[in-house]
Amino acid sequence: HAKPERLTSFELGAGYVHGATHLKMNVYRMQFRDEFVYAGGLDSNGVPITTNAGQSLHEGIEVEAAGRLPGEVDLSGYLAVSRDVLEQDTVLSQDGTGGFYVIDYSGNRIALFPGTTARLAVARKFGPVRVAVSGRRIGTIYLDNSQNERKTPANRAVPGYVDKQVDPFTLVGAQVTADLSRPAHRKAGSLTLRLSVDNLLDAQIAQFGYSYPIDAAYTEFYSEFYPAATRSVMLGLSFGF
């Protein structure tokens, strides 16, 4: 049965604001007992299956900044670097004869937590039109708590083995927003036309996945990957009253 999580957390942040410029920084350390972590696989509703880990740790730093450059160009960015590790965690897998295989995940990175996340956006207004281009970079994502068989590299030599990780990827997007209130002669409220393009460069990448063992000894695995959506365009018109 599931146990309640217990957490000891320390966090420290600071910020600076001057006109259009702002800077925020945050550092944290979260020590868990019995944290709910991804156990591998999905349930019948397609929801990732979770289980209690023994002891786990999340610590990292987050930096967010924004400012205006010459030429009225707005620049903003975000960077997060984290260490998410299973300090003590083992799985007992029945061997079919009354005994157990002991699968030790201690020291491995927790599944589905990328080590780095970064975003960068550049925007400029041209009269009533604002144009913005942004990019986001996501680090390696492991699909189970073995950290791609870090402790048992021989398992990666099994025929048909697929690396249980989503490689780092970058997605670029763009948005054009036009304020149509004045051309439409609206005296009150707003009228905005917005064009958004996601995955502007039409990158062909995996963005998520899952993996689970198909034998009691955890030497063979079934893995699937979800591709990112290809280039998509959305046009919207909004009214404000």
C-alpha cells in the first residue's frame, strides 16, 4: 500500500527589479522519504504508474531574467539545473520460486526529471504588432529509475535493447500578436489577433516515453516513445470587454 510522503525542504531566493530589468534566483534542497516516483509503465488510463521510493533528493538552482535591449528589443530567459537522485531505493521482484531478485536503484537519477531546462525569448513591437521568437531546451530524460541501466551495463547488450532515455532536444516557437482595437475603432475593450507557430523548425524528436521490465530479473524491457508534434499553426481572435 502507498505510504505518505515526508519532506524536509530548504529554499532561498532573491530578486532584483529596475525598470524593465528583473532578475530572480532560487536555490533549493528537498529531502524526501517515501516520495512518489515513476515506477515505469502506464496504467489502464495511460497515467504513469508511481511507487514510494526509500530516500530521494532534489536540489538545484533556478535563474530567471528579463530586460530591454537597444532598439526596444525585449529579451527574457530561464535556466534550471537540478540533481534529482534516489539515495536509497530497491525493488524486490519475485523470481517465481518463492525468492526475490533485488533491483538496486540507489544513486540513480529519478526517472522523468531532466537535469537541465532552459528557455530564451526575444520580442519586439512594431507599432500595434508584437513579434516574439522563443526556444526551449530540455536535457536528458530517463524513462525508468535504472538511469538507462547505469549499474548493469551488460543489459544494454541484450539483442533488441533500446536506450531508455529521451535525448536532449530543442524546440523553437514564434508568435505574432496584433492589437486591432484602433483599426476596428473600438472605444473600449480590446480586439487582438494572435498567430502562434509551435515547433517552428519542424524538429523530428521524441519528447516523452515509458519503459518497464518484461522479465522478473529486470534484464529485458519494453519501451515506447512519444514524438513531439510537428510544426503546428494556430490563429485566434480575442475580444475584451
